[in-house]
Amino acid sequence: FEPKDKYNIIRHAGTIYALAAAHRRSPSPEKLDALRRAAAFLRRETLGPVPGRPDMLAIYSPPEIEGTHEFLQAKLGGSGLGLVALLSVEQIEPGSVPLEELQGLGRFILYMQKPDGSFFSHYSPDARARDPEAISLYYPGEAALGLLMLHEKDPQSDWLHGAARAIAYLARSRRGAAEVEPDHWALLATARLWPL
């Protein structure tokens, strides 16, 4: 096995979520230490301000970390799963992630949402613009899951309504389809939304 020079921030965040679930099932000092280091890396290297929007934070995909030649961008899935990851760590160690950071990520996700409940997938800080062309299968479910977990921590209606609009849009857009691609993030978000 030869390691690649590329790294994926969205998968890093997803791994934190999985590691937190494993730690809750079978706690160990090694898992907790790995969670702390992974969350610290995410916050230190990828969490940053949104130009012109002091109330928002985003998880960026830095080209120098990911090993790409793309321009710096914030992907909806990065901020969605970043929020999921940090809230997963926060559940294990309350107070380890400032609420203002979590809320800043939540506000960025809502900023990326369109009136019909769908989302812009990419944001360019240099252009201060959301990319109308980029589309992702999983980012909406990841964003909805992040908003629902944030609502559990910080029960503001904006988080819940944003998640509900996202899930409703996905349901409408997939209604009547002969085949629907598997979207486990949307299923996880729907399971959290359903009781509410």
C-alpha cells in the first residue's frame, strides 16, 4: 500500500464522527486522544471566517493540505460534516468547542441554502460567491444532519427549519424516481428529524 499525497477534509470530518460513535460504544483513552487531535486539526487548519460575514465560519478545503491545484473553497459538505464532527466531540467533552464556532458554521450552512431548500455546494472566499454550477449528492444530507445536531445543542428554530427544508427538498426531488442513489447522510438526518 502506497499512501497518496492527497488528503480529504470532508472525509477527515466524517472520520471524527465515526470515531466518536466508536468511542461512545467502547470508550478508550486512545480513541479520546485521537478525537481531540483530529478535532484540533480541523479547527486549526480548516475553520475560518467568511469574508464580509463576521457572523459566519466555514470549513475550508485548503489546496496545500488536500494536495490539489484547486483554488481555496468552502464545500457545503465540509461545513456540514465539520459541524457534525465538532458536535460529536462536544457531546463527549462538553465545552471543548465554543458554541460561537458551532453557530457560525450553522449560519454559513443556512447562507448556502436556497429558498426551495436545496443548497449551493461550493463557496469561493476570493470571489465572495456561491457557485451556482457545483452539485453534490451527499452535501445536503450532511448539512441537514449538522443543523439537526446543532439544534439539539442550541435549540433555535432556524437550525431545525433549515434542516427540515433540506430534507423536504430531497424528498420532493426524489419522489417518483424509479431508482434513487443511496444517500445515508440524508437517512441519518431524517432519522433525527422525524421525532421532531
